[in-house]
Amino acid sequence: MQSPYRTFNSYLREYFGERVYRVPIDAGFTCPNRDGVRAFGGCTFCDDRGSGAPTISVEKSVREQLEAGMRRIGKRYKARKFLAYFQAFTNTYAPEGVLRSIYDVALEYPDVVGICIGTRPDCLEDNILDLLQELSQKTFVWLEVGVQSVFNETLDKINRGHTAEEFFDAVERAKKRNLKVATHLIFGLPGEDESHMMETVRRMAQTDLDGIKIHQLCIYKGTPMEVDYRLGRLPVLDEDRYVNLVCDSLELLPPEMIIMRLVAEGSQDEIIAPDWAFEKERVMKKMEAELTRRNSFQGRHYRELVVGANKA
């Protein structure tokens, strides 16, 4: 059965001719909204793993993490090709020479066919983008630039430490270098309603992006948001409402845009709410069922969005 949206796995299979698996890595970076350059404490939704996968072990070197990840994933899925996924914290937040040496370690392995790099828009100076452009001429480079919302008031509330304008500028400069760029959005951020979330999606649909991750706000243990949630000051999205918001979003996004994620998942050891975050597969099936009920698919209303924007 054909998916009603374009998945990252299918894109990678098209690109490489077979299934490719990402190996998450914590390279020991921090973020400028943690160390005081922009702010302190980090994003209010982010825990002390910096959005890294549970399998990551920061005590190990990049080489050790990569080798362990390839063994684990290779054994489980009989995988033969891998992407080194620099996931935790801000993975362009270092001098160019340091970044080059770290990325080069990953690319020493014949079975590593490229790198994915998670970062922030305020950590993409031109010399860093030039480095990524250089690497992209030799291997697959996938750049993930988080923004979460296009509303600066929201970004201030969650202590992002950058503006929406910085995001659009970073994407424009990256695309001028022909880099593949994706972004991350969070639905259910403090103070945002449906109109905010859908406006963020509309702006992303009209931006030259290759891919997108959307997920619900999750309340992680040990974060500032945990305090607000326990005091009843921060609600989380209802499952059915979230499903409908995602389906509405998919209808607006360009049909060629790669959908990397639609639901955040985690364990009860790390996430307090929402409880449906522990049942990703079931929620994904509800999204597909809702699209089927609507007789809909990714990009269904994209042309209308573009026409309306051009008229405006």
C-alpha cells in the first residue's frame, strides 16, 4: 500500500538503492542558549540529553558510538549502509577545524554513506556552510535546522535564543550552497493555538526545504516545562486534536517534501506527558486512517496555498 505522504525511509531507498539506517551520535557539543552565549539553561522542553537518542553514550568517542551503533543496527536489521547522525545538542557549534575532524571520523568508514547534522540557525556561519558544501560534493549531507515555531514570542517563551528571521536567513544561505535542509516543528508549545501552528506550517511550505519533522510537545523529566505542567500551567495536546493538526499540515506541505517524523516517542522513564507518546505506531495508524477518511494526501491543498500567496 502506497503511503499518503513521502517518507524519509523511502527517499533514502530511492537515493541509495537500498535501506539506509541512521546511527545517532553525541559528539560532545553544547548549545549557545545553554552556555551563556545567547542564554542559559537551554530550550525549556529539552532534557539533559539534548534531544539525543537513549542509545547514545556521551562517555564514548564518536568512533566508539558509531561502531557500536552500526553493530547494533546491523545485527537487528541486517543493515549494510549507515548515516552518521550527529543528533544531540548543536552539532555545528564549534570552530570549523574541530567540526571537520569530527565529521571526517565518521566518513572513514566505508559503510557510512553520509552524515546527518542537527543544529540551530544561529550556528551556521558562512564558513561552516562552506565546509558542509565541500563535504556534500564528496558524500551525502543532510542538515537539520530546528526552529519549532515561526513566532518570536513563542521562541522567547521556550528560551530558544534565536529568532525566526535567523532561521529563514540560515536556510536561504544553505540552499544557495545546494545543501539538503530539513527543519523541526513542535505542536502544542506554550501560548500557541491552532492558528499559530498552521501558520508555521504554511511558512515552512513556502520555504525551500527538503524535509520536515513535526512532533507533539512532550514533557520531559527534569525540564522547566515539567514544573509548569505539574502546576497545571501547561496543557498538552489531545491525541485526536494532534492527529487532525498533522493531517491538516500534510495537506499543505509540498508533495515532494520529505516527511521525516510525525510523532515523538519515548519511554515512561523520560516522558511525563502526553501518555499517547508511548504508542507511536497506533497514533501513526490513526493519522493514515484520517487521511483515508478524508480521501487526502500530502500536498492536497499546497497548490491553493501557493496561488493564494502569489495573489497576496
